[in-house]
Amino acid sequence: MSEEIKLAQTAKEEEVTLFDKIIAGKIPCSKVYEDDYTFAFRDISPTAKTHILVIPKNWDGLSSLFKAEEKHVDIMGRLLLACSQVAKQEGLDEGYRIVINTGPHAGQTVYHIHLHVIGGE
Ligand code: 5GP
């Protein structure tokens, strides 16, 4: 079984996203945090001094907030908890923004749900 197919099965979706490849180490990233459920890394094109993306390892069809269902409650809670950990780790004591771009009108480009942690200035 190919690595791509294994990843797709983990994600319970046919598609292997760019972010699945980052989690799998196939695309390099600057990782800042990881736990059993989530993974966080620096945005390649930061809009602030600190700009980190927090993603679920198993996105279970939650490609965007459009797709949110009851079964995703745990993933969504884990993502917010991870954002809080990341912010603490990054020393964002003066505050930060959490952004979830949803759909084309919000400029969402990667369809693997992700939270932007933006701060530091
Ligand atoms: P969206 O616009 O979908 O909310 O956010 C996607 C984000 O992913 C963008 O801010 C973009 O800069 C970031 N991004 C896209 N490709 C890569 C990549 O290969 N590596 C990293 N670290 N960030 C990426």
C-alpha cells in the first residue's frame, strides 16, 4: 500500500492534502508544536511577526468550517487548546488573533481545516 493511500485512509478522505504531506514530513516545515491530535508550524508567508498554523492530524472530512458536524467537536476543541499552548510557548502574552478562513470569499486556499495564530506585533 502506498504512503499516499495510507495517509488518505487515516484522514478518512480520498484526498491527501498539502497539510497531510507536511505532517508526514514529505514537505518541510518549521514545526513549533505537536501532540497526539494536532500539529503546528510557521506559515510560509507570515502576515505578522508570529504567524502559526494549527491543524488536526486526522481531519476526518473537516476540510473547512463549512463541513463541521457533531462528530468534529473533539477535533475543534483540540485545535483551540493547541492554539492556546502555542501562544503560551511563543510568549504571546499581550494577545493574539485566531483566524479560520472559510471558503473562497474568505480566501481559504488549503482545504484541511487550519487555525491561524497571529500575534507578536
Ligand atoms: P488559508 O488562506 O487557506 O486560510 O491559509 C493557508 C495558509 O497556508 C496560507 O497562509 C499560506 O501562506 C500557508 N501555506 C501554504 N502552503 C504552505 C507550505 O507549503 N508551508 C507552510 N508553512 N505554509 C503554507
